[in-house]
Amino acid sequence: MSRLGRVTDTGVGRALRARAGSWLRVLREDLWTVRADPLPPSTWLRWLPHGLVCLAAFGVLVGAMGDLVDNGHLTPGAAFLVAGGQAGAMILGMWRPVPGWWLSTVSWVLGAAVLHGRLGADAETYTWPWTAAGIISHLFVLLLLALRVRTRAAVEALAVTVVLTSVLQGWWSAGVRYDATGAIAIPLSAVVVLVGTALRGRREARAQLVEQTTLTAEERTRRTLLEERSRIARELHDVVAHHMSVISIQAQVAPHLVENPPDELKENLAGIRQNAVEALTELRRVLGVLRSEQPGPGEEPLGPGGGNAAHAPQPTLDRLDALVENTRAAGREVTTEINGERRPLPPGVELSAYRIVQEALSNVLRHAPGASAKVRLTYRSDGLEVEVVNSRPTGPASPSKGAGHGLLGMRERVAMLGGTMTAHPWHWDGFKVTAFLPDTPPADATPGSDQITYYFPDPDPDPDPDSDLEAGTP
């Protein structure tokens, strides 16, 4: 028996003491803190919640003072101490809910202790251990607490309130006549904590939803940016491959243009050709990684003859007239204007200019019903200026399936060439896109340049530069 007693004492007893100790540590962590946790302002009327609580606190102060002095027969000093603690707990609870709850609890227990000696002094009964003002004050404090702290801490505060109410009303009031208020205070406190916890959970869920939505939008923008850069890289592959092929051919032909070329020249030219061939091989390998297995937008088969648009020659400004005719076929009025002496431009500049015009006209079709458009190309000594302006739409735009990143592709193309771009509303609800593409891009031109300016966000442009205009079916 002694051995069993020792086992019980060292086993079960130690486990119970450890569990009780952990519970006390949890209570201390949740309810023994002065951490600031202010009540957030209202969205529409910034200080409306704070004003309502302050007004209620003033009402509690005035009502509790009159009740404690007239009906509780307390001195004005003692009544002000209790009523001031209850009203002050409501004010404090807006910024520090746990200390506010402690102040409310202490004020209530102090008032119950003071009033306990006055119970039964006359024929009339009195509410105890809670007064009407005390219940209102404590309910406000519990609501503020449940709105700001974890559910566990709010439930612990409710449990402490229930235990103290049961102790005061059940053990300390024997043989005294009074109106018991514990049966009212406990259910109301439970309802308030439940409502506050539900509101806090709803607010946290909305905050998490907003955060997740923001992250999703940022991730979608980032993915679209990467896809756009990948598409630009695929388009420029033909341009780079052409130059590398020319270098390879010239290096192969050069020894035959010189009579009795020295061996060193042959070796150097052979090395140049070998490097060009290897570069072409690496370009094809990288392009194979960039291309998806399934044809992307704008990579549909070209026609009955087979082939794929992804393998077609990249467009230049020579195809601008066909692009404009496709827009006119959709029932839109489009005019073109070319200023300056037209001259061949670097392939990358011509490709980017064509894509910018294509994207701008595609946006006019999608987002400006009935509007006319004007395309202006200005050849300058140092580059090309592209301008696309559309007039005011005649009706509301239909919902678009675009991801809202049409201007993103223009920006990437302009920044890649070290140019500048502006996009902003024009007269009477129109829209204007202007881009300048230099002949010789600076060496440090990179996507994301600060030279791009948006005066107005594109509502929902088509993110695909290979739009339906290319196929002539807007």
C-alpha cells in the first residue's frame, strides 16, 4: 500500500500539479498584461466607436453615482470611487482591453464589498452583487476585450467573471435580503463575449482575404510580366538569329575574298564562325525552354498550309497597313499619318513599334466601342515616335477577358529599348498612348525603366500582344 501511495503521489499528483501550473501560466500570459491593443477607428466616421463608448461611460458615471448614493446609501466619495472605476474601465478598454477588464472587475468587487454592509438596512431590497450600471460597464469592457484579444483570453476573462459572481452571490450573501443579479449578468456576459469573438473572427477573416487578394494580384502581375518578357524574348530570337547567321556566313566567305590569306586570319575567322554557330545553337536551346508545349495566344496555325504563327517571320512596320485594315474591317474608323522621312530602323525597334500599335488598336476595339483612332508615326533623327489616340467611345465597353496588363507589354518593350512612354486620358474620355523608341538603345536599358509614365491606368487591356488584329478577326 505504501508503494502504491508513493507511486500515486509521484505520478498522478505530479501530473496534476504540472497541468495546474501550465493553466496558471496561460492565465498569467493572457490576463496579466498591459499590452496596448487599441480599438480600430470606423471606416466611415473615424472616431464614431470611441465617441459612443465615451458617451456610454459618461452615462454609467452619472447613473452609478445617483444609484449608489440614493439607493445604496454610500457616501459621495465612495460612490465616485466605484462609479469612476467602472466608467474609467470603459475608456481604458478602448486602448488596453486587459487592464480595462481588470479595472472593471476590481471596481465591481470593491462596490459589492462596500454595498454588502448596507444590505438589509431598510425594508427595501437592493441589487447585488451587480448594480445596473456595473452590468452595463462590464458588458462594454468584455465586448472590447473580445474584439481585441484572442478567443482564449476572452473566454478566460468570462470564466473569472462567472467564478467571482458565483462566489459572491452563493457564499457571501447568506441570510441577507437583496435582489440577485448574477443570473442576469452571467448570460449577458456570455452573449457579449460570443458576439465579440464572432466579430473579431469576421474581421480577421476579411483582413486575411484582403491580404490574400493583394498577394494574388501581385503574383498575377508578376507572372504576366514574366510571360511578357518571355514573349518578347521569343520574338527577338529571329532578329538575333539573323545577325548571328550573317556573322557566320561572312566569317566563312571572308577568306575567299583575299588572295593567299595568312593562316592566322583563317584561324581567327574560323573561330568567329564557330562561336557564331555555337551561339545560334544556344539560342535555339533557350528558345525551346521559353516556348510552351501548347501554342500560346497568337500562335494558332497560320492556315491550311500548316505551320504555326510562332515560327512566322516577326512583323515590321511594312505590315502596318494590313493591321490598320483589320481594324477598319471591324467597323472602326482608323487614320494613319507618317511624318518625317521614312527609313529602315533596327529590327527590334520596328518590331516593338508594330506591337505597340497593335496593342493600342486592340485596346480601342475592346474598351472604346464606336471610337475612332488615329495612328501617327514620326521619324526623327534619333529614333521613332509612335502615337495612337482614340476618341470618346459611343457606349459602355463590354466585359473583357483580359488580365488588365496590356500597358505592361508596351512598357516592357519601350524600356527594353531605352525609350519613353506616356499613357493618359485624352479629350472627352479618349485615350492617348505615346512612345519614343531610339535608334540606338543605351547599353544599360533594362525592363522596368523609370522613363515610363502612366497618367491613368488601363481599365482592362488585352495582355496579349498577338491580339486578334493579327489574324484579322477582331
